[in-house]
Amino acid sequence: MSVPAAELMIVGHYDKLPGYDTRRPAGSPSWLLMWTQAGAGLVAQGGAPFEARAGDLVVLGSGVAQHYRVAPEASRWRFWWVHFQPRPSWPAWLAPYGRGGGCHVVPRVPGELHERMDMAFGRALRDARWVPPAPGHGAEQAVGRGGEPVPAVVVGGPARELVLGAVEEALVLATASARPEGARQSDEGDERVRRVLAIIAAEPGAPHSVASLARAVALSPSRLAHLFTAETGRTPMQAVRQARVRHAAGLLEVTDLDVGQVAAASGFVSPFHFSRAFKREYGLPPRDYRSNVREQR
């Protein structure tokens, strides 16, 4: 398959039978997302091959050899796919699901979210050829023949932002609800850990501590720390710090608050502590992150 140019964003939907096979020895200059609806695909990038099954979201970074095809024992592989360049915040969301070589696998997205994931990608495809309306006229939008999805190329402008928004919705739904590979399930603590995650997400800037979170779910701090780490692969305070950094990234993107104000609103004790934590998560200081985001608009 030809390699898409880095600046292009391409959205499509495939329902492939055995024999479908794509190999890119030099990788792709763009990132590639694949959301499997049915069947299975065999995917390899930067490590051993793995099967992508229904409910799995695969994101392949750029510049690494990749090979994917219908899995040997599968009768089909039906999936949405998007070639794109990620927004600055996306790599951090995907980091817990990294497998090396720029490959990320978000496995077993809960079934109750599958319809909403499908709707997000369907909206991305519809928006891919959206054209702003001329004065006095309705917006123009390309449709596939007979309602069948048709791959679309987004060159830029408002349509690109609409598609990125739909893809971002799917990434948020998947990464916030799935469980990283290697995290263990605990019947005793599952509901309590989910409750703690919800408390952190609802107010990341609050003065959380292991003790305060433990009290909220009627556990001792040591018991909560054990259950939380076993199920999420992170300590409670690592989860708090990550939630605060993500909240700060949102403020940097959509407000004109200075770095000190963003730090305070996100629960950090000092701008220095905030800048250090932010750079560790996103790879660049808060001011540079804001500049990059605004340059892309």
C-alpha cells in the first residue's frame, strides 16, 4: 500500500477477507489508528506480532516498520482506520498502553462503549469532506454510494479539526476505560478502585492524598495503595499527578492563564513542580506546549 504523506489525514473503513496484507518496511510518516469491530487482524510494529480483536484499539506511531493483515484463523477483519498526526496531549494518554517501537494497544474497551466508538468514527468519516456553507446555502458534505463508507482525505481547514475532534473522543473513551496489559483484576477492589479514579477525574486539582482517597472508599491507605497499584499499574498519587497534568494541558490549550495560574488551578504546589511534572509527561515545558498547540490551529 502506498505511504500517505505526513501532512494528510485519511479516514476509512475496511471489511477485509483473508489475503488482505499491508507491509511498510520503512513505516509511515503519519500515525495510524485501527479500531476493530469484528474478526481479527495480525499486527506487527516494533516487536512480536499480536492479534487485534473486536474492542481493541491499535495506534501505530510513525517511522517504524509495520505489517498488518487478516489474522490467520479469522474469516474477516472489519475495522475503522485513520492516518493522522496526533495532538500534543495524545501520546501521554496512550503511554500506559505502549508496547515499544511506537506501537500502542488499548485492549478490551468495554462493550457498552463500542457503539459510541463506532459513532465517533462514523462522524469522522462524514466530517472528512465537510465544506463550510456559502452565504445563504447549507453545508456541503460528501457521502458514499449506497451508504457505504468511502475513504476520505482531509487537507486542512475546519474539516480537519472536526475529524480530529471525533478521533480524540474515541481515544479518550478507550484510554480512560480500558485496562493496560499486565494490570490485574481484583474482584475485591475493582469497584473501589473505579470509584477512586472517578473522584480523581472529577476534581484533579483537589488536595488528594492516599489517606483522603482511602477514606472515600472505606479502605485503609495501605490496602487502597495495594489494590490500586495491582489493578492500574500506578500508585494512587501517580494517577493524581497524571490527572493534574492532563487538566493543566487542557487549560493551556483553551485559556490565557499564565503558567503559575494553571499550576495552582491544577493542584500543584508551585510552578516549578508543575513545569517539571508537565515536561516529564509531555516531553516539553508548559509554555512550549501552549505555543505548539496554537501554531497547529
